[in-house]
Amino acid sequence: LTILGLESSCDDTAAAVVRQRAGARPEILSSVVEGQTALHAAFGGVVPEIAARAHAEKLDLCVEQAMAEAAIGFDDLDAIAVTAGPGLIGGVLAGVMCAKGLAAATGLPLVGVNHLAGHALTPRLTDDLAFPYLMLLVSGGHAQFLLVRGADDFRRLGGTIDDAPGEAFDKTAKLLGLPQPGGPAVETEAAKGCATRFAFPRPLLDRPGCDMSFSGLKTALLRARDALVAEKGGLTRADRADLCAGFQAAVRDVLAEKSRRALAAYSETDPAQPAFAVAGGVAANAALRAALKDVAAEAAAQFVAPPLALCTDNAAMIAWAGLEMVRAGHRDDLTLTARPRWPLDRTSPALIGAGK
Ligand code: ATP
Ligand code: FE
């Protein structure tokens, strides 16, 4: 199967072609990502209207480039997969309209993909990972533990009760005057800092289960910053690095400990061959990846963390999720609609912490 994927749910316009031949590993034939960071830089965050316009402008070009780099024609495709939610509605609509246009023009089947399913299935694109597996999905708008039992079968075991960790990284960067997206900037600073100078809280570790909280951490960081500013009128480079290091260590510790618990609970129900995978933009964080790898090793579980470029938003993950869905017999038609909210787990009434 060969699938073209489109992604436009936040601030990256992306198109990619993924192919899997019978009995072979999947291949990413092309993956084009056109970021919008520069467009939003002056506003300190993603502006939905600007994002939607930029997606509408860039989608065609991204598709053209992805097809050219894959060196295939539309005749070689089996379906067109597109992010149909959740996300910023204008951007999602632009992607869905583009995909519908392509499907109508080529007669190819259309598959609407949940952006979160794209993140959650990525470890199967990059590694030999069988269903079921435990997934920690940590991104700009989400943080949740999922039991992934099939391409369209996700059970939510717990998650954030307030902010997503990516959001916390972005706010931390903003508070410290670092560029957006905050994750990579905070990680770079943290590498130069001392993680123990500031005693940041590890929220909800005293409570059983794998629910998490990150908003208190943000408040603690704000207080620490303001105390420094009040004391000496500003932040030194070392202050900034130490604040980042302390913040990152707190996020890492919470995610690692909650993962340990989720993995223990999961291993009990399915002791055969536990597998633990991580995905989403925050999974690009090296300190976090290292900690989670240790957690998996302790539990003798297989551990999969996709390469960084496949953790943050991209269209290869959408093409891949589409491929898995087509293989499972799923397809949509031209009545496909964009959904700003779309919980992965159909048994959960609403995803708490779905920030957008
Ligand atoms: P969602 O997938 O929940 O809809 P999104 O698509 O905006 O949200 P992603 O692209 O998956 O989110 O992830 C982006 C987030 O990941 C941003 O908040 C960014 O700061 C964070 N991030 C990226 N790289 C790193 C890193 N190295 N360390 C920590 N966070 C990171
Ligand atoms: Fe994402």
C-alpha cells in the first residue's frame, strides 16, 4: 500500500508518502514539513487565523514536493490520508478540503485520521512493535497514557488534569524570554544549568494512578523568576539555565514515575511481552527519553521512541496511520468533516487537558 498523508492541524503544513509492501518494513518515501514559526514569532504563540491562511497557501506546494521527492504519480497511490482533527479548526479544514479536492480529482479513497492516532501509531512506523502496547503521548496539547490495541482501538488509562507538558515548556520559554516553540529552547538552556538549585514540585506523585498535573509547575517557575527579579533586578544566564534545568527535571520525574506505575499496571494485565512507546513533540526531549528508557528497562519491557523529526508534527505519521486504517478496512468519503475536538478513546466522554 502507498499512501499520501496531509497534516495541517497546528503550525506545521506537511505532506508525506509512506509505502509498505507485503511482508516488508514500511518506508517513508518523502516527508515535507513547512513550519510557520517565523509567521507567529511576533505574537508569542500560534495565531489560528494566520495559521489557517498559511496552510491553505502551502498545502498544494507541500503535496507537489512530497510526490516529486517520492518520485511517484497519483496512479501509484492507494489512498489519501488527512488529519481531520483534533486541532485548530481553520487549519484542519484547509487540510480536509485539500484532501477532498485531490480525492475527487483522482478517484482515490479518502481516510480521515485523528492527529493523536498519528502520533500514537508512529512507533510502529519506525520499529517492529506489535499491538498491544502502552503509549505515553506527550505533545503541545496533550498528555495521556493509552493502551493501544489496534489502529483504531485506544483505551485511555490516565492523563493530565490541566496543562499539557508541551504547553508548560512553551510557557516556561515565554516567561524566561526564550524563543518559541519552547521545548527545544528550554532543553538547550537546561543542559547548561543545575537542576537542583530550585526545588520545583512534582505534582500528583503522592496520588495513586497515572493522572498528572503540570499547571502548578508553571506557577512555581513564575514565582522563582519573580523572586530573582525582585532580588537583583533581572535574570542572569545562569539563573535562566538553572530555572530551565529545574523545570525540565520536574517534568521528567513526573512523567517517569507515572510511566513506571502505568507500566506496572499494564504488565499485570498483559504479562506476555510488555511494550512501552512514547510519542508526541515532548518525546523529542533527550532527558525525558533517557528516563523513560530506564523505566522500560526496569520493567523488562520493549521500549520505542521514534526519531525526533517523527515525534513533532509531520505528515509521515498521518500517512502511516492512514495506511494502518486502510489495511483495517476503513475509509471515508467526501462527507468527511473537520473536528476541532476528537478524543482518541471512544469510551472517554471528553479528553481532559485537550488544550486545543
Ligand atoms: P497536539 O499533538 O497535542 O495536537 P501539537 O501538534 O502542537 O499538539 P506537537 O507538534 O506534537 O504538538 O509537539 C509540539 C510541542 O512539543 C511543543 O509544545 C514543543 O515545545 C514541544 N517540544 C518540541 N521539542 C521538544 C523538546 N526537545 N523538549 C520538550 N518539548 C519539546
Ligand atoms: Fe501534534
